[in-house]
Amino acid sequence: MKITKIAAYRVELPLREGSYKWSGGKSVTVFDSTLVRVDTDAGVTGWGEVCPLGPFYLPAYAAGCRAGIAEIGPALLGEDPREIERLNLRMDALLKGHPYVKSGIDIACWDILGQVAGLPVCTLLGGRYGDDFVLYRAISQEDPEAMAQKVAGYRDEGYRRFQLKVGGDPDVDIDRIHAVAAELRPGDRLIADANTGWTRHEAMRVVRAVRDVDVYIEQPCPSYEECLAVRRRTDHPFVLDEVVDGVDVLVRGHADLAMDVVNIKISKFGGLTRARLARDLCARLGIAMTIEDSWGGDITTAAIAHLAHSTPTELLFTSTDFNSYVTVSTAEGAPQRDGGRLAASTEPGLGVSPRADVLGEPVVEVG
């Protein structure tokens, strides 16, 4: 089997709630997503998706993804998409860094492999744990009262884990955490996600002020070293996210006791292949995980679901259903939230069929 064509489609994904706001005044109202199609000479087509959280969150941006696909795509023609590790090494040789560029191609190749094998990607990634898995809901940054009011509505939708966007003025963030914590019920979990927004001294003020609150502290500062310094001065459960971009950080973090939970974002690792490697390492080390991506629609949600559902239940802290946040559906067969939980498809591959009327014409086409 050989790759005969690679194409990329641009799709806008407006948010149901109007806007998504987090640290540093960053916000997005419409996400720019890239859907990737990989065709083969056997008539099997695979799909992937890459959707950066704007150009100012991580070293990734939507137009860069499409430009990167145009750059490396020609050299991937003729490769066997089933030989995914070999294909990843080929992409790394063609383009140094830029893992998000490679992610959609990698996911599409897993989709192809699953279809050829007649198995869901979940099975190929390690097997299915349980009937479904737990989700979190992100609470966009607003004033404390407005954020607290969101909890009841999200709980009615089935969510029991709430990721509170902080990382702004420490005094306001302290109020945000206390206000939302007051709305929690037994069994709920609260994560205060600063998205690198605090300086070290600000983070220390916050964790001291909320030391009586049952809350996870997530990525308070930009660097690993700053986060580690805060971690060593608080007994709150600690989550690392933005600095986790490879297995080297995971090994270092385990040795330093730097975190209790890590977030594994698929596109930040370059696709399911390297994200699975990170997942399996964390599983062996006993580190809990949130399995997710930067953002996305139906295809990203499907990829997340397969990786999350194949993660041991006791180590899957939570995951996400990005397709419920947006107003546009890009594919049939994508997993849908049911009472705050999600399940990967049991169909071969990712189990999704993109909607041609939504995708339109490709903006990049190679082959």
C-alpha cells in the first residue's frame, strides 16, 4: 500500500458560547482547523485534524500547519501509511521540529491502519478500558461570580470535573477559585489552570491563599523550573501541561516529583504515535494523565477518544470532547458526550466520515 495523495482542508469552528478566554487576555471566537486527508493506491482514505488554540498559545498556528503539509507532503508520496513509526521518522527528517504539522498526517495513517486491520484505532493503541471515560469542562475566564454560575449548568450536562481558567490578576484568581469551589458537590473535581499566566511570586500568593481548597494547580508559570519551585512549596495536587512536549520532560518530571498529573496533547507530540509513547511511559511510571489536544472538532475528538479509551482507567484523570464546544460538525460517526462521559467508536479506524459539504475544496493538495 502506498500514499498517492495528501490534502488539507480549512474549516472554521465557531464557539457555542461566543468566545473562549484564558490567561494574559488571550481569547478565540472562531477556531481555524485543518482537516487532513491521506489517500492510498488501495482505495483506503484516512483522516486527521490539527487545530491550534490560536497563534499565541503554543508554537503552532493554523496557516503554518497547512504550509508544513505542502512542504513535506511531496516526499511522503509512495510511502506505506501502515508503517507509521517509519513514516514519523521520515517526517522528522524532512522537517525539523514543528510536530503539529505532522500530527494530522500521523492520525490519518492510524485511521488507515485501523480500516485495513478491520479494528478501531483504540484496539491498536492498546485496548479498550471500560465502556466509556470521564470528561472535564473548561470554564472560560470571566469574573468570579459568572464562572461560579457556569458550574451548575455544566453539571446538569453531566460534567463533574471543571477546569477553571485563571492565570490573571492573583487577587481576582483567588476569588475565582473560592467562588467556584463553593459550588462543588461531593465527587466533583476542580482544576485551576493558569496556562503559564502567573509569575512565580504570584503563583505562590495564590496557592497560599487557597490552601484550604480542594483544587488541582495546573501549569502556574511558563517554565518547568518555575513550576517546580511552586510545586515544592504547596501540597495541592499539581498538573503540568504546556511544558510537556516530549518524553524527556516526563522522565525529568518523574525524577523531580514535579507533578501528579500531566496533560498529553496529541498535536504537541506530533500525532498519536508519539502521544501513545508518552502515554505508555506515564502508565509505567504511575503518572495520571489528561488525554486531549490543543483544540479541534469531530476528527480531533475521535482521535482523543481512541487514545483516552485505551488508557488504563485508574491513570486517566480526565479527557475532553471539543466537538461539543463548537457549532460546526465536520464528520459523521464522531463520538458524542453522554452524561459527562465519552466512548471511542467501535468501527474500524477512527470511525468517522467527513462531511464533504462542510469541507469544501482542499487548500493544499499534493499528489
